[in-house]
Amino acid sequence: MPLKMMLFTNHEAIAATADRCGVDRIVVDLEILGKNERQGHLNTRISAHSLDDVRRIRAAVRQAELLVRINPIHAGSAAEIDAVIAAGADILMLPFFNTLAEVQIFLDLVANRAQAFLLLETAQAEAIVDDILALGGFDSIHIGINDLAISKGLSFLFESLLDPGFEILCAKLRTAGVPFGFGGITRLNEGKVAARTVIPEHYRLGSSQIILGRSFLSAEEIAADLNKAEQLLIDSVAEIRAYEAEIATKPAKFFEDNSCHLHQLISEVAAEIRRKRT
């Protein structure tokens, strides 16, 4: 099965185009609590989305699911969750949890009114994954390799994949029958770690979902020429789907060889980052 694609945007035209060209989930990102403190020094996504964006994007999409990333559990979580569901979210994503109690609070507050999606992105959350799986009651897990790398003191987000525990984590999720994914991708042949190399690793590990990263379609490209950006999105999604069809019938050795190449590439990029910091 093709990977479910998730695109973060609060731009109505881009959301509508993504919906038409087969992006499976449009994501409005309300997470701000603690985000700047964790990632403000990095070139990562810190959202300026709002509850009104949830309503606008709900009206713009017809086929894709509307996923909203809320804030971590806090004093205002009940009101936030109620408002997001009332605005039309199909799926709520809980980020940056560290305890089973936080997961339980989230599930109790959602109360089966929408799909519950867990963003596992800390070493503490990884350490209790068995308890999370035993608890159940959620629909999907995504492994956030950026914050996971930060929590482990790593230099590069994709270094999370080099940790032997990462494959164990994926195997646990796969065995439990929990739909999961990890990280994000660039366009097929772009970036230090291109999607052409990352996507086969998703297939090898049993992942079923992927985030289209900031570099897949940048805010700058949208601002410069909306029509061109929409066509770029259409073409880039089609290119990914064609590549998935191409590799779907590849033998196991293809995926094993690709994994070795990917790990070597990640090691080289991480070493380069460390050299630049010293």
C-alpha cells in the first residue's frame, strides 16, 4: 500500500490542491507550547497556525482527512481539544508526551470524538512504548525523529534511524498492528537525505505514513508564485507515487541494500554537521 502522505499547511489553495492530487491528510499545526525552547535554534517548523485555520482548511478539503496537532497536555487541554473537534478535525495529534498519564488524559479528553494520533518524539516516550501499546485506545503513532534526536543528544535528526533501538521500536509497533510512520521527506531527488533513499526504508520497516517536509513545498515557493507552487506540489506527489509503484515489487535485497546505503549516508551527514560545529 502507498504511504499515507501528510502535508502541513494553513493555506486554503494549497490544501485544496493537495486534497485533489492525493495527499491523504492535511495538517493544521497548533503546537506552540515549549516548541521554541526545544527547537528555536534549529531550522524546524514552529507554527503560526490558529483555530480559525482549522475551520478554513476544513472547508477547503473534500477527500483528505483533517489532522490537527494540538499542544502537549496542559491546563487548557480540555478546552483546546473541544474547540478543535468542534472546528471539524478528523484526527487529533498529541505531541511531546513523556508519560502514560499524559496519553491517558489525551484519550479521555478526545473520548472517541475523533481519531487519536500519538507523536512519539522523546526518549522517555520510547522507553514506555510497551505500556502505551498495552493501554491502546489510539489509532496511530508517528515517530518524530527530530525531537527524538534532540532528546538523545544527536547531531542530525536522521541519526535516530541509526540507533538499534529504532528498529526495535518499529518492530514493536508493527507486531502490535499499530499504523505508524516516522519523520518527513523532501522531494524525490532533493536534500541531503533524499526521499528516493528514505522511502524504501519505510517499506522495509513496515511504516505506513510519511510527512511531506517543509522542503517538499516551501513557504517561499508558495509566496513567489502560487500557480507554480500548486503545479510543483501536484508533480512532486505524482513523482513519489510513481516511485512507490516502482519499488513495490522489489525483492528484499533491494531494501536491505538501500538501508545500508541510507545508514552510511546519515553517518556521513552527521559527521559533517559535527565537524562544522567544532
